[in-house]
Amino acid sequence: MNLPVAGYGGGSTKKAGGHTNKLACKSKRYVVFMSNISVRFKDVLSRGEKLFIPYIMAGDPDIALTEKVIYRLEESGADIIELGIPFSDPMADGPTIQAASERALKNDVTLSDVLALLARVRTKSSIPIILMGYYNPIFFYGAERFAVDAKRAGADGLIVVDLPPDEVDELKPFTDKEGIDIIFLAAPTSTDERLKLIASKSSGFVYYVSVTGVTGARSTLAAAIQHKSELIKSYMEIPVGIGFGISTPAHVTELCRSFDAVIVGSAIVRFLEDISSEDKLLDDVGNFVKELKSATKVN
Amino acid sequence: MEEMKARLSDMPDERGHFNEFGGKYVAETLMPALIELEAAYTHYKNDKEFNDELDYYLKEYVGRETPLFFARRLTDYLGGAKIYLKREDLNHTGAHKVNNTIGQVLLAKKMGKKRVIAETGAGQHGVATATAAAMFGIECEVFMGTEDIRRQALNVFRMKLLASKVTPVESGTNTLKDAMNEALRNWTATVENTFYVIGTVAGPHPYPAMVRDFQSVIGNETKRQIMAIEGRLPDYLVACIGGGSNAMGLFYPFKDDAGVRMIGVEAAGLGLDTGKHSASICAGKVGVLHGNKTYLLQDKNGQIQTTHSISAGLDYPGVGPEHSYFHEMKRAQYVSATDEEALSGFKVLTEEEGIIPALESSHAIAHVMKMAPKLPKDTIIVVNLSGRGDKDIYTVADIMGVTL
């Protein structure tokens, strides 16, 4: 592990209230409060593993089942969970997640429903959860109100696909105040200047997009990824996860050589497309996640 | 008024915002492309050679300038203000869209891009992009909702004849917004060699400003022409609004002329209270879609709503951010016309002036029919006749119960 962050060397734990411990790390001059996401990265990486982060869409196909899937993801080894907020116009998503969004919206799943689900999950689980979605539902809800309510519900991080660092100042002061990490995407097209900007605004980790394209499971990975990882990491003082297009344990193993976390979305969401029985679905998802998680332990 | 003029002149700001509207709300993958485009556009818009070349194509290929025609019989019929028609319907390909596509495809060529993509609703922007691509010898793919493909079969065939690929989009409402989603997805995957030709004054910065600038030829000509004919500026400018490119093209050159009132006419579909319309400013709320913050039709949870208009070109849940800004600054007034009113505008212009207007432009005519009779005879109205109605003949025949 090689993480040049002030707080990463360890420190004292204290109960900070809420659903999980907050770790306060004393560096030479400051006290750095580590978010639940940063703590989870530190813990898992210190075991010599990389993090496995599954993505599912909240309310796909309904909220009750999403809650069960979340617990199964955690039991099966997920280190952090990304929970999608449905949106009518998911411009950065491929067909699988578009369809998941449509299934959720067919049941009129709202941002309030997603936050209520999260609050229920928090009565049983403290796994770090990142909300991921598009900006309009959040803007419509109200940026400040969203930050307060998301924190109260138990959100640890936030990814807003269409809110790049250039526009985030209308949201970030509120999420910063609540202690919610904002995770930005870095792309294969990002220039050095962009990577610097992304690094300066991100907290928790940086999400590197493996492909120049939208989300969706792919059978092969782009050849340039490993090469690019060193460049990305050279700009980042926080961990770097990778997502988009990853669908097999072999992909995970390969990417864990260079990245701190692997995010898998569409390949998991595909299980929800055609559900014959709930038990079978949970078992299938659980087994798949176990396979993917064990692929993070090879190093 | 002086204060308003100063504030209206400096938009967008360096971040691409028109006050709270506009911006660059896109995924990171596209950000570098937008920055590259902004740099290229900023360079070429002040480049004499580029502008000479653009002027050449607008004159010799598009057929500009277009006439500013005094609609004498329509004026008499309505019995009030003098009505002039800015004849954008006479452009090559039949609408104002080509002003912008010639500009953008020329820019794409200068930037060394090998391929252009576009979204289209009515098919006019798709045809205009396919046309420019054919003329400049560049590969072109157009994304179009399956619902629009059905109601605009003629334009689909035109694009194919022009050697463009037309990709049907079957998602969401199968109309313009979904075509734009798919074009953005395609651009995300092909951004390194592809130029996205957006057809209206919307999308992420620099598109709203760039499309406005390319379309401003409409207002610049109108200004010269009306001064030559009437010796003064018009009292009203009227144009239909979907995304708002023909309206912004007419309005923008007049924005500092305080005496010139601007009216944008949105599509009220079956009526603003029916939920089946496309009137984003009149009946929407501020939100973020397709890279910009602007007025949008959305439900109480911030999901984008389905829209309706008899004219595919106005069937879009958003509007260009500069129109939202003009609305906020009260520089322009935004009203609406229903499907039925538009059809009546279509009929009257056809019968009184021998000009078959596009159903989009018919909305502007419909509003002129409401306002002109109440105005004095020395009042001057310029209405943008943004496109011709040939593409809508099947739709109109269908409504009239005629089988062609």
C-alpha cells in the first residue's frame, strides 16, 4: 500500500455519533477527520486487499427488493455500495442501467424514497454507501436540503455524473458541511489540467472511468488502462477506484494490480432484468459478488 | 435601460453561464472536448479567413440573404400592425437550421474532425447537418427518436439520400430529448474523432453561444433590411421556440435596442393545463438537462416530463439557457400557442400569402394573428418564418382526414 495521505498512517478512534465510527488521525499539525469511506479504504487496503464496490439502482425493480439486495451485497463481501438514484434521462449510462432506471421510475421511485430506504438500511448496516445519480433530481430537491437529508439518512458519499468540478460549487459547500464525500470521475480523455482540478475537489476516492464511453458490461478491457493508472495516481493523494465496463473476476484481478478499488454496475444490474424468484436472485447476486470480491484478494 | 443593456452584453460569462442559466453540466469524459471546442470556436470566430469562407457558403450555397417580405394580404386580413416575414424558409434545405450546420461543420473540418453527429426532432436539423456533411465531405450520423422517424418519414429519407446514417432511438419518449441523450452517449464514446453538431441554442457551453452566433445572421440581415425598407427598427420580433435557435438568431442582434420588443412563442400543444404541451418557460421550472441549467418541463420529483406538440421541432422539454436569461431579465416575453392555433396560422398564411409554413413557424404566425389586430397600423412586426411546411404535409393531411 502506498497512500501519501496525512491521515492514513493510523490514529485514535473515537465514537463520533451516527451510524459508524469516525477516525480522527493526528498528523503533525492538524487533526484530519476521516470519512467512513476513507476509513473503509484504509482498513481494506491494510489487509492487502483492494475494495470491491458493487452498484445497484435503488428501486429496481422495487424498494423492498433493493433493501434485501443491499444486505446480500454486504454479506457477500462488498466493501462499499453505490446506490443509484433513478433519472429519466441517464445520459452517461448504457442500455442496462437505462433500463434499471426505467424499471424504478415505473414504480414512481423518488429521491425521497431512496433516502428513506437508506435510513432503513442504516438500522441494520453500517457499510459505507455512496449515492450516485444525475443532478436534476438533487437540484430540484434543493442542494442544501439534499445534503442535510442525505446525511441524516446515512449517506457517506455522492457521485453526481453530470456535475463536474467546474459546476460543483453550488452543491459542495453543503455536502462538505455535512461531511459527505464527493467523488469525481476522471476519464481517459482528462488532460493533466483536468486531473489536477479533479484531485483538488475530490474526497474519499477518485473514480477513474475505464473507457471513453458510457456504462455497460464489456467483454474486454481497454489495453491502455494499466498504463494510464500511473498517470492518474500521480495526481491523486487519495485512492483511485476504477469502473465502467468491468464484468468478470479476471477483469477485477487485472485491475486490482493498479487500482485501489473496482466498481461493477451493469454486470450486477443484469441479474435484476429477469427475476424468476427472489431467493434465486439474491443467491445469484451473492455468488457473483463473492467471486468478484475474492478476485480483489490476489495481491 | 442603460443598466440592462450593460448586463445583457456580457453573456455568457467565462464559465459559460447566463446568470444562473447555462453552464457545462456534463460527465467528465466530455469536458475536455468542450474545452477544446471552446478554444477552437473562440479562435475561429475572430478569424477573417473562417468568416469569409462561412459568408461565401451562406451566400452561394444556402442562398442568403433571405428576403424580408412585407405580408400585405396577411396585414390587411388581420387589420392592424404591418407584418413582415423573415423568409428563412427559402434557405437551402428549407429552414434556418442550415445557418448553424454550415458554421459547425466548417468548424469541425478546421478542427480536423473526421465525423459529425447530430440529434434531430422534426428532421430539419438532421437534414441540414447531413447536407453540410455531404457538401464538406465528412461522415455523418443522425440520431432520431422512433416516434419522430414515424411522423417525419420524408426527412428520414432525405438524410439517407444525403449519405448519412440515421440511427433510430428507442428509449424514454422516443422523441427529440431521447435522440439528444443518445447523441451525447455516442459522443461520449467517440469524442476523440467526432464533432457533435447541436441543432439549437441549448446544450453545454459553448453551444448556446456558438449556435446563437451562427444564427445571428438572421437578425443582422433583418436589421439592415427593415432600416432600408422602413427607415426604423421594428416594434416587435416574433418567433417560435422549441430549443429557441431561430428566435435567438433573430432576437440577439436587437438585444440592446430597447424599443424592440421580443416575443417567443412556445408550443402549448393541447393546452397548458392539459399537461400535453412543450412550453418550458411558460409552464416549466428551472433544472439541469443536456448540459445546461434552464427552464425544463419536469414532474414534482425532478424527472423530465414527456412533451407534446403537433410540430416535432418544438417537442422538447427544455429551452436554450439564454432564453431563460432573457425571460428572467424581462428582455423578451414568452407566450404560447396551441396545436389548433398553429394549424389556423398554417392555414391563414398558406391561403393569404401563398406560403406554406412549417408547423413550428405556424406557432409564431398564430401569435401574430392574436396580437396584430389590436395594434395600430403603423406598428411593425417582424415574424421569423423559420421553415417551410413541405415536411408537414402528411401531418396536416392526416388531421384534415385526407389520405395522400
